[in-house]
Amino acid sequence: MISLNDYAALVGPEVIGQLHRLAERLGPRHFVHINSTRSGGGVAEILSRAVPLLNQLGMDTSWEVIHGDQDFFEVTKAFHNALQGFKVNISPEMLDHYREINRENARRFNWEVDFVLVHDPQPAFLIEEMRDRANHWIWRCHIDVSRPNLQVWRFLREIVSQYEASVFSMSQFAQNLPHPQYLIRPSIDPFSEKNRDLTPEEIQTVLYRLGIDRDKPIILQVSRFDSFKDPLGVIQAFRLVRRHTPCKLVLAGGEATDDPEGPRIFAEVMAAADGEPDIQILLLPPDAHHEVNALQRAADIIVQKSTREGFGLTVTEAMWKGKPVIGGAAGGIVLQLQDYNTGFLVHSPEGCAFRIRYLLHRPEMARRMGQIAREFVRQHFLITRHIRDYLTLVTLLENPPSRIIEL
């Protein structure tokens, strides 16, 4: 089991000491996180690592997952698309079903706690049924809500306004709400199976098992098969690159239990790549963290060409592995990639293709960019900083007049 002290070699012992002092100041507390899936997606990955570390600090922390049927997740996927700016049709019957599934889940939970942090819209309605079961309710939004569909946002805002605070990933996502809003960036755990160091033999074993040769430079995108990740745009960019430069494309992704659109998008990607020997599509299980790690370390260039993005932890993972990254200029990706420094931002398949060619012909620049990117992640996006932000948030909620925490 990884101990908090193991992180000192990466972030410094003073950071670990600060976490212990923050936890001691709070004293014993019961902290519950609630989301909609235990596997697949960045939220589940963060919670799987953050919850044990919070427990090590003396915070009695648990992680609950709401259950829902296919219709429920169809509604919440429509919420997700609408909050990211798409026009969707949501009937009163769909909203009623959303409420009823949350009521059913509320009857399953029998705890009374100090803090509840509810992740995203799926479990947001729980507060209506369970308000008196926690001293503090916090809503955490991981979605790019900079330009939401107003009809859906008005419905959700009535629910979210009942919370004591909201948390967003960047200031552009903040909304007009009657309570304090906080900014907490997501993070990665450098010791997780997806991010730990691998030997060359481990990497090669995974490539052999997946049928990937290293005879040409590898362009990689890792993401759920979701229209917002723009896998079809990545294929278009790859075809433009290959006209002049030999390379191969690997699109690797999995499915999340709370995303019913995945199979349809995957089918579209398979059809678009049909007949292309240099494009490999990998549908990986949600727990294929070792395989993703090896793919990212084997790749020459990593792409995340999202058109909407709450943060983009696949970008963070790639940067941590010292890879040059090309990302869509969307959402939290812009917090991570700085042109010619930690990566490149692009707005179109043509722009993506230009940057891929640029880096393939400048290997020394690609190597240097990867080194700078790794250090940027070490300073800003590791899980120890995330834990500090959680502890700071709950400390402020218990001391609302204060804006300074003395340790």
C-alpha cells in the first residue's frame, strides 16, 4: 500500500507535513464522496486514489456510487451534452425519472456525516432527500459548463443552489450561484498503475499483446469514445500527416457505465478507420490502466483533440510521462498546454496535423517539451495538491468568516 510519505521524494517533505497539519487542525471528520460510476473516467480514477490517502490523514472518508437504469443514464448523458452547449430535448417525464432514481438511491444510504461532496449532475438531486444527513453539502462539477444549454442549466441550478458551495475546475466554468464557488484542478497519482514507471520490457510486452509494432512513429489518443473527444477529427488529422510522413495512429479507449453513447461513437470510429492498416482501434476495459500506461510511454506524440473538456486527465498523464502533447484548445486543456512550452493547442484537424508533422520532424524539441511538461505536472497536478485543496475547502466551510488558515 502506498503511504503519503512515499510522495515526499516527488513533492518534498514540507508538502506532506502541510497535509498532516491541515488534517490535525480539522480533527476527526466523516467525509463522503458520491458519483455515478466506480470505473471508467477521471472522477472514478481520482476518487480511487484520493479516498485512501484522506483516510491515512485521519479523515474517515468513504466513496458511494449511485445506481441507475439505462433510462436514467440516458437522461444524465443528455444533461452532460446540454451543459457542454449542445441543444437537447429533455421531457418532463425524463426529469421525473431522474428525480425518482435519486430518491431510490437516497433510501439506500443510511449514514450521517460531516461533509458530502457530490460529483456532477447524476447524484445532485440527493440533497433534496438527504439534506439533514450531513452538516455540509458541496457540489463538484467536472464538466465544461462555460456555455451551457440554458433550459437544462436552469433546472440543475435550482438543485445546485441548495448546496453550501460549488467546485469547478477553472474560473470560466463558474456560474451565477447564491453560494461560494471554489476552483480545484483535477490531478493524477504518480504511483497509480496508470502512471507508475514501467520498464522497457513491460512496455514491449503490452505492445506485443495488443499487436502494435514500433516500425513507424506512433500517434496516440487515449479517451472514451465520445463525440466531444473528436476521434473522427483525429483520424482526419492523421490522414493529412501520413500524406507526407510515415506514422501510425492508435485510438485507445474504454466505456464508462454512465455513458450510454459510447457504443454508437465506437461504431462510427471503426467505420471511419475501415481499410486503414496504419490505424489501430483498441476498445479497452475500464481497468486497463497498465495497458494505457504502456501505450502512453511507447507513443511518440500524444493527442487529445477534444472540442469540449472539463479538464483532460489524459493530457496530464501524457505530460507526466514526458511526452509532447497536442490538445484541443478547450476547457481545462488550456490550463495544461502552453504553445512551444508544455505542448501545443489546436483548433482543427488541419492544425492538429500541422503540429504532428512539426514535432515528428523536430525530435529534440519534442523531447525538451516533454521534460518541461513533466515538471509542470509535478508542480501543479499531482494528487498531493488535490488532497490539500480538499482539506482547505472543508476547513473554510467550517470557518466561513475566515479566509486565512493558520497551521
